[in-house]
Amino acid sequence: MDKSTRSVSGPNPAERIRGTAPLRVIVLAGGKAGADPLAQAFGMSHRCLIPLAGRPLVAHVLQIAALHPAVESLAVSVEREAFEGLFDVLSQLPGRGIVKLVEARENIVDSVQAAAQGWDGPLLITTADHALLSAGSIDAMIEALGAAGGAQVAVAMARRETVRSANPDDTLLFHEFADDAYASCNLYALAGPDALAAAQVFRGGGQFAGNAWRVMRAFGFVNLVLLRLRAVTLADAMVRVSARLGLRIAPVVLDDGSQALDVDDVNSHALAERLLEARAGLAGAASKNPAKTWRALG
């Protein structure tokens, strides 16, 4: 069951981007089983509601998505007990469109499929702790889907050098390829519901770095060996994965290393806060919100 809100009347925001089909952005906010240390550190019941730079954590990714002209629909996958707190967040969103809260399922795949129900167009999938999501990253994912012979699935990555420049944490895990090492940015684009089959590789979790068994199950033994030997580039690896899954999958390498930052502990929280404050300083007066037209019902 979900709760939906609809905008007041107005033009389709995606019409301002020629040739771009309207997007639904799915924000995965469901927590892991057991207590969340980061939520507890802030005295909150759910991580997505902890304060970050003056607003709840999830509000940052939702605001960027809501302001993007190609985004017509938002869906937040989260435990039902967090709905009430999220209604307040939704009521403060700028822009216009449709937003819904969808009860999180037991795993990522089922949560994505539930959040995608009722939508026939392209999907952009990210997480509630992707507080530094940028409009430029959304643009890059849209471009990957719309390119000649465009991808059915686009996966955002960032090179180790750019990630290190934004986040000096030496415990970060990277995917090693022949051309470079990359970090996942927890940002995925699907051309439509038919591409949801790609989500099956994430059943049980979304991280592959350092987990050889999960890579082998998802992508095959030969591909695992090639990855271990760093014998293929990122682009070549995606071609191989595409062949195995029967979908055109393209990597999108983002120049902004901060796009690989997840707010999942107190250190990454502090770093995200500094980066958000720096971003706000650069934006200056131009960052003022337009009239609020998202309304939370229920």
C-alpha cells in the first residue's frame, strides 16, 4: 500500500527538455534489520530523518530530484513507521509533480519493483543517504539513456582519484579494472520497466566490491576471473555483463567524486555537511526555492 500526492495543475516539467521522457525517481530509504547506529547517534527513529545541514537527510536528495525539470514523479521506499515523519519532508518540497510513499519490502529488488508500479517511463534509482546528488548527475544519466543506441540501464561510477579528492577515507572500497579503479555512486537509470530485470543482480544487497561470490553469481565465473586479474576495462566489463543479462548496460563516469559519498556513519555525515555547506555558499542567492506545490496527503 502506498500514499500518493498529486500536484496542482501545471505544465509537464519534462517538456522543457526536448526529447526527454518524464522520469520517476525512486529513493530507497529502507533500513537494515536491527538498530541503526547513525540514527541512534542523533536520537532519531530512522536514518533518513536525521538532521544534515539544517534539514532531514532524505530531504537533500528529494529536493534535487524535485527541482529537476525531467522529474515528474517521486517514489520513496521506506518502512511504514517512517511515513509520518516523511509527510513533513514532502510538504516542504519545491517544484511540482507526483510523489508517493511505498512500504519497503524485504530486499532491494522487491522494493524497486513496488516503487516502480504504475509507471511506464524511465526510472532513476538512488538512496536516501545520497545527500550530495546533483542535477548534473541526473543529466548525465538521462544522456546515457538517450544516446544513439542508448543504454537500457546506466550505472553511475566515479574514478578513485576524484573520489579521494572529495573523501579521504582510506577504508573505501573500489572496483578495480584495467583502466582505473572506480567507486559506485548508488545511482542507476533504467529506460523503462522492461529493464527492471537488471535489478535481480542486486537481490540481497547492492554492494559488490570485495564480494567475489556475489560477483560470480551475478556475472559468471569467467567474468569474475577477468575482474580479479584486472584484465578488462570498465567499458569492456559492462559489455560482458550486458551480454550475460541480455540488456544494454552502460557505465556513466561522473567527474564529481562526491557523488560516491554515502552518509552511513558519523564521519561521512560530517564530511557531507561540509560539502553541502560549500555547495550552498557557491549557489548563493540563486538557490532560493520556487513556490511549493508538492502536498502530502493522508
